[in-house]
Amino acid sequence: MASTPARHVPGEPLDRFLVRRLRLTWADARRAIQHSRVAVNGVVGKRYHRLLVDGDVVEIDGAPIADAPDDAVVLCHKPDGWACSHAPGDTPLIYDLVPAHLRHPDLQTAGRLDRDTTGLLILTLDGGLIQRLTDPRQALWKRYRLRLESTLPDDAVARVGGGLTLRTETEPCLPGRLAIGDDPLDATLEIREGRRWQVKRMVLALGSRIARLHRDRIGDLELPADLAPGAMRAATATELARLPQ
């Protein structure tokens, strides 16, 4: 059988390539390598994290694995009412919205949005990317559009910018960015951490409540205009470059 070049992602580890292309779990991909079922350019090896280069030919059990564009990072426009959970009792689940061609046993959300929060959600196979997106030490900015139930006090912008202290906590939040819209019930909030229910609790500490909450930016990545609520697609190369490396 003719060999097929296997590269589209420069420097991709061998185990990730198998997981992505064969829809294997990470454990199954590494087991296949360990059991000498995988060869690169005709040579069997047991290095899970061997970095592939352009022109490498990957085979499993003697059959070449053709490559395709990287679809290991999925962008979702989360709709209202869906849970970021695998628990059957939490239905409807965000994973039920994943198109069949993007489904994978190890697909996970990079962080969560509350059931009643809409907007940009990233799903991926990559534990490293999830860590970079959610690690508090990264201090990655996230932007939220708020619809408030009542107006905020005059000092709200300054209080958020100085590090707001939440109820029942002593450690203040990292300084954030709050902007009030032309309609005083509309606001934009940018934060750099992800405490439990943080945005809702910040607004509560300011004396109001949130009627609607929508996230439209994570770091340098904005919610794509072509994603309708409930839609998902693989991230483009340009979008992947905007994620923390």
C-alpha cells in the first residue's frame, strides 16, 4: 500500500496525531505506540511525544494514516439553557450539540459557562491548551456583555478597576475593566481570572443583578461572527494562532 504524507500541524506530537485522526482516546493512542503498532517512516518507536515534521509518514498496523486539517480545537457559540457537563442528569448538555464529524471521546470544554450564560466556548482534545486557557497564573482577559436588572453605582467603574472584593471573600479580585453603555443597563466587563460565578458575584457586590450574560472574547480570540447560537466548528489556523501558545 502506498504511504501517505501525514503532516498539516508543524511539530505535532505523535500521540496527538493519532488521537486527532483516528478518534482514539489518549490512553488508546499511547497503548498503540507502546505495543509497537505505530511506525513513522517505516520505523517503530515508543516515544509518545515524538514531534512529526512535514513529509513524515505515520502508519498503524501497516496502514498509512492520511492527515486532514487540524480539528482538535472546536469553537462553540453556547446557547442559553445548555450545561457544560458530561452528567446525564444535567441535560441538555453542550456535548450533545457537537457535530458528528467533530465528536471525540476525550473532547472537553476549556472552562465552563453557566447554563444561563451564552457566548464563546472552546472545546478541545488538548489538556495543555485547557491548562493555558484556565490557569489563573495566565491572567487571560475574558470579555462579557451584561444586561443589568438595575443601574450600577457611580463608583462601579473605579471599584472594579481597583480590585473588587466579593462577598464572603477577603482576597480582592484582580483589577478588571468595566464600561457602562449608552443604556445604563448595558455594560461590558473584562476580567482576568475565573472564580466561581465571578461575574454574577461582582455585579451583586456592586448592588445589582444580571439579566443576561454573554461572553464574546477570550484572550485575543473573539466569538466568530459566523457562529450562530448552538453552532460549532473547528478553529481556523488564524484563530488557533490567537490562542495562548
